Amino acid sequence: MKFKTFAATILAGILSLSSTSALAGKLEDIRERGYIKIGVSLGGEPIGFRDKKNQPAGYDVDLAKRLAEKLGVEARVTDVHGDARVSMLFSDQLDAVIGNMSATLERAKSVNFSIPYARAGLRIVHQKGLKINSIQDLAGKRVVVGRGSTGETFLKREVPGAELVYTDNFAPDGVLLLRQGRVDAGIEDSSLVDYLATNTPSLVTLPGLHSNDPIAVGVRKGDQEFLRWMDMFVSEYINSGAYEESYRKWWGADANPPTLTGTW
């Protein structure tokens, strides 16, 4: 009886240790190797882009650097877009994605998301001379969309008559098509197209948002402790005032950051 009790105690300890190791695996791996692999979309200002020295810069890049700093490791940034954000997480090429990624129910089937660190909505941007007063006016128009984006899904459902022009990277590829007048309109997160229209006289945005999307940090499924830590990191980012400070840094001192509560 004593032997069975002793064996059971040892087994319980082993299981507990194994469980703890499994949960803490990603955090331990990152700290031991000394760097974290973060996917960031560097396609458009002010969210993510390359500066004059060809270095990653922007709102998401600042958050990626803050994340690495809190972990006490180096940030190694990889430029990612569209569906690659999910596949690179799944193949363990990335530890986390801070890449302007909307946390949708469909994506949540394969990716774990932190609480939102930003919010944005789909908005239409179009050539100023065109008579586009509603999304239905996009029927028959050439509209640039990011392949695999929420904007693509939305337009296919709401305006099936629109002629979609696909890019792997809305920015800079879609932005260039818009600025050159080679497409009539585009659809992307308001955080990107508002900035684009402000800095491009030939473009204007259509009033109103067509979604209210939470933008969150994406991590691979299977490590709840890493996800829990990420939630705490984002919560501290919001509640410390760093979120509003960073938003105004990139969108202007008079910008009004979307309200974030630190929860869903």
C-alpha cells in the first residue's frame, strides 16, 4: 500500500512537472535563446513600414520592441502579410504576430489571440473624382484588396459586382495602384486608409466604417501560459498610458485613439 501511495505521488509529480514545462515552453525557449521572432506587416505607414535607413518602423514595430524589452530579449522582426501570418505561426517560424491582424472567429480556429491592442474598421478609399457615395457604388469598379484579408471577404459578400484586384500586400502594392490611379478604390483598415488619404490629395475616404475589428497579438495554439502572459503584456500597455501615447505619436497629437478596455 505504501509503495502504491509512493508511486502515485511520484507519478503525480512527474505529470505536474510535465504539464508545467509544456505550458511554460514558449516563454522559456524565448528567454533561453535570447530573442523573440515577431511577424510585423511593413507594408504601410503608420502601422508598419521601413524608414529612410530601411529599418522597420511604425506603430506595430514599436509594440514589438516593447514586447521584446518586457521579456528581456532581442526583437527579430520578419515582414509578413495576409495568410502567411497564420502559416508562419503554425510552422513555428514566428513566436508571435503583431501585424495589424484582425482577431476574427475564423482565424481563432487556428490562432490564439491576445486581448486587443488596437481597434480598426474596414473603410473604403477611392479616387476623388468618382461618384462613389456608398459601398454599392463599387459595383463594376476596380477595387484593390489584400488577398486573404477581411476586406476581401466583406466585398465578396456585400458587393459581388465589384471587380476585385488582388495584392499580396495592400501596402505598398495596393497603395501604389491607388496613387497611380490604376484602380478606382480600395478597402482596408481605417487606420491605414485614413492616413493614406490624408497624405494623398487624389484620394478620399468614404464616411463610415463597415466593421469594428479588434486587432490583437497572434500566437500559436497549445501554450496557454504564453497566451496568458501576452494578455497581461497588452493590458499593461493599455493601462499604463503607453497605448494612447504611441497612437498619437503615429497618427498625430490631436488624434483620438479608439477606446480599449484591456478586455474583449
